[in-house]
Amino acid sequence: MKIDANSQALSKILTMESREYYHIPPYQRPYSWRNEQIDQLFKDIREESIGYYIGNILVTKHETDTDLVSTIYEVIDGQQRLTTLSLFLLALWQIAGDKKDADIPNQEQSLASDMHHDIGRRLLVHRNDPASTRLQLLDDDAQIYKELIRAVNEHEEPRVKKNRVFVKRYNHILELLTDADTFPDVFALYDFYDRLINVTILQIEAASIGDAFNIFSSLNSKGLPLTLVDLLKSEFLGMGSEHGNAQESMLETQWETLARTFAGSNADDDVDTTAFTQFFLNNYDAFESTTRSSVTKGKALNLYQTVIRKKRNNARLNGTAYLREMIQRARVYVNIIQLSDESCNNSLLENATVRQLLADLKQLESTQTYPLLLFLFVKANELELDAERMTMILSALVTFYVRRNIAEYPKSSNIRAKIIGTIRAIYADDTALLRGDDIVRTIVHTLKDISRNDEDFGKEILQRPIYDQNAKTTRFVLIDLEHALEKRNQVRLGTKERPVDLNDVRTNGKPRWTIEHILPEGTPPEHWQQMIAPGHPEDAENIKDDYTHRIGNLTLTAYNENMHQKPFADLEHPATQEDTHYNLSKRDYKDNGEYVGMRSQLQINTSIPQPGERIEDKTSWTIDDIKRRSEWFRDEMLKRYRFPDVD
């Protein structure tokens, strides 16, 4: 088996001087990265050292008799990453094209012009032919990709459907690169471009597709790579090398205790290496760093080596003392991220309200806050933070993340720096600069200042397809609002004998209650076409795409898989009191004699009929209904997700 492996910069793979194409073969899946993966790659490129290694691509040469002067590589592995890198370049090309003709200083204009010229040659083999894309994607993705390139090349609006996944991901990348805080000028943009084209990729070339698949199977099935945790273990255990076998043995025992903190309660459970790694990064940002920058995995080892060297030279804080400190912090951390509820001698983490708010934050994917939370819980006594104050801080964070995840503002890449900056404002040089209520005020005001105000948040609720952009947050909001409305209206879902838990999970671990689209997803059948576009069924698809995922069209049900595209109501065959089971419409769906569709007892379903109208009399579900109900949700969410009044 012949294998060639070359480590090279992206600039050499998408080189301007060659006729090399990278072809995605038809057996591959379409582009499927989500915003979270794009954000992580963006963060790594910006924050890691230049020349950062981002992974492998596995290729084999595709022989052709029609084009003897070109080289065509079939991409067996790595197409998602390669596509994302190309989309970053395309977005930079578009921005640079706007900047080079903008009213900005000559030096910035010149830099934008150079960048625009270079990127065009990297993305296209023939500079003036938008069809000659160096990256050749699958048919559907390729059509959109070529149209985006054509539009950028000709300074026109692309003729694409904005609801397509490929377009959404490109627009997300555009938003990242046009953020004025991150890129205030062309110099900052060019710095990112320079980092982007210098990321290191290992290109592995196999002689045949058979060899390539053997390599792919081997890369993905044999062993585990050396991790940051493995390297740090060596450094920590090295702290005892100068003090004899007894201390070395003690350090090994302590390290094992630290590692087992990130395993389940069963002694046979594996250590969660991802959580263990994130603990080290969050611990450094919270306690060891003095800057607002977030440590990266690439830099963490060297930085911890410096920390460990200082601890080793400090007689008061020798190796065993530092590891004991890390064990205690780790026990707090696993409680914060809800990986474990093992006792950590922290009364705040035993408070039911605090634990519920931490569970809420986990659902809202608030990982950027973990350095702050770790810091606050570890130092709670010194900072004079009791349960009431901590509850107010956590409530403010929940409000912030609901607003952030719906409005998609601020960008994820900007939140962590603000969070770490808050730690520095609270504590510096081993001294608490703020305590008690002052800490609460500082955190709440920081979150409020970087969040959308009420007016803008309200507009985002009405306009955003929030289910499509963040299904987890959407489900959290629906359940959270339902619980709040039940409490406010003093009603109970279910009965005392048969209570209903909206967070219940099935035996397979999946939630029993899921999101139901009243106007269904997919190609609308005739009865829905007539309802949302009467007289113009040809417009129904586009109308549906604009409104299906808005919050006014959503509810909760434990029967999602049964409703699909059923009509809202079946007027010819409505349910009767005698029906134990009924499945002809979403409105009247029944199971075991109870209404479980739109007529269920959910408080959020009381907004489905118009004011003064009964749900059993409502016979249609239109775009106007979705707009009206979205306004109802907006009003309820503005009441529910308000920042605490700390003044």
C-alpha cells in the first residue's frame, strides 16, 4: 500500500498557481456542519498560534482522460472541514470586495484589494469562470456554492433560497466576519485571513480508493490520540520527581482521584475526557490567568507548565497541595455542569433552586460562563455570596442566554472574553475587589449591556425561525413558559394521581415531550396549501418556509410522531365524546379518552384560538394566526426573561 502524507498550509492546498481540484464523490453526505462547529473552528483559528493544526484530509487521485493538465483529488475524509474553510474564504472575498471600493483609508483599501485578488484565485481555478470552483461539492451544495461565488464575483445578490442549510451556514460565517467588535478594520480582517490560509492540514494521499478506505477505517478505529489530559498528567506527576518515591506515589493517587471525579458513579465508568479537558481550560481562565483572553488547548500545556513550575518552587504550595486544590475545584465543576451530584462541601450547590438554574443553563448551552461559575462557587464564602445572591446571578445568566440564543447576539466568540473580564473586575492579585451585592450588580449590568434591549429582543422573537436556529433553546422556552403560566394561573398539568412531567425521558433517553409544528414541516399537502395560500397553492411552499419555525407555530406534544401533516381540524369527521382514540386532526387528537393534540390542557395552547374563541370552535390555522400567536409569545417572554432589578 502506497501512502504519501504531507503536512502543509491551507494556502498550499488551495494554491493560486495550480490546476488542482478537490472533488467530493457522490457517496459522501452533503455539507452538515452546524453553527457550533463553525464557531469552534473560528475560535481556534483566531486564538491558537499561527500555523495551528486543524486535522487531516484523506484523498486519492481521480484519473481522467479528458483533462490531462489538471489534477483531481477525490476527498474521502475531511470534506466538512475543507468546505467550511472554503466558505470562510468566500465570505472574506465578499467582504474584501466591498471594502476595496469603500470610503476607508488608502492603506486599508489596498490591503482589501490584495485580499480580494488572492482569494479569487484560490477559490477558482480560472479566475473569471465561477463554474471552475477548486472545491467541487455534491450537486445540491455545488449549485448553491457556485451561485454564491458568481454573485460575489459579479457584486450581485445571490439567487438562492435563504432557508437552505448551506446558505444559512454561509450567512452565519458572514455575520462572524462582519462583527465590528471583532474586526474593527481591514487590518484585523487581514490578520484572520493570514491565520486562515496558514492553518496546517495533513493531506494523506492513497494510491487507490480501496487503500483510502483501509486508511480511513484504520484512522477511525485504532486507538485514541494523546490528549491534553494525558500530557498534563505527566506534568503534574513530575512535581514529585525531586521528593522521592513516597510523594510520587501520593501524586499518582491524587491524580487518579482527580480523574475519577469526571467518571460516573459506577467504578467501571470511563472518565469523560472532554469534560476533564474543559475543566483544565476553565480552571486556568478562572484562577491562573491574569488576562481577559481565553486559554486554548494548543497553548494550555505550556501555560500549565509555567504554573506547575511556580507551584513546585513554592514550599507552601507543593505538588500534593496543588493537586488537592484541583480535586476540590473539580468536584465543584462537575456539579456546575451537572455531570455529577457528588458532595463537594459547598452548601450553595445543595440548594434546589441553584441546582435547577444550573440545569437550565446547561440546556441553554452556556459553556462560556463556566470559568465565572467555577470561580464564584469556589470562592463563594470569601466573596460573600449566599443562595439569594447566587440565585439572582444565575437567573440573570438564564435570561441572558435565552435572549442571546434567540437573537444570536452577541456572538459566542465575544461572550467568553466579557465573562473572563468580569472575573478580573471582581478579583485580582489574590484580592477580592468586589463582594456581595456589588458582584451581583456588576454581573447583571455586564450581561444587560451586551444583550439585546427589550424592543430589539421583541422584534427578534417575531421574526426569527427560532426552532431552526436553536431547537434546544426553543424547547427550553416552551417548557419554562408552560411551568410559569401554570404557576401564575394556579393550574396543574395532569392530575395529582397522574402528574405530567414535561422533562420526562423515554427508556431510549430521548425526551417524551417534543416540539410540534402546527403548520407542519415538509412539502405541504393540499389541505395545508389551501389554508396558508388560498387560491395560490404554488406559493404555499415559500410561505411555509418563512413561518414554519417561528415560535407562534410551535407547541409541545408527547405524540409528535403521530401527527405529522394531519389537517388542523377535520370538519367532516370531528372527534366525539365517545371516542377513546382519534387521529384524524391535530386539534382533536385523542388518546385514552384525553385530548392530547391542540386541545390539550397546556397553558401555551390557550393562545392557539383567538381571544374570545374556543379551541373546539377553531377550524383553521393560518399565517395570521402564527403572527398573532408570536406576538402573544413575545409579550410573555418579555415578562419572563427580564434582567433582575439590582438598582
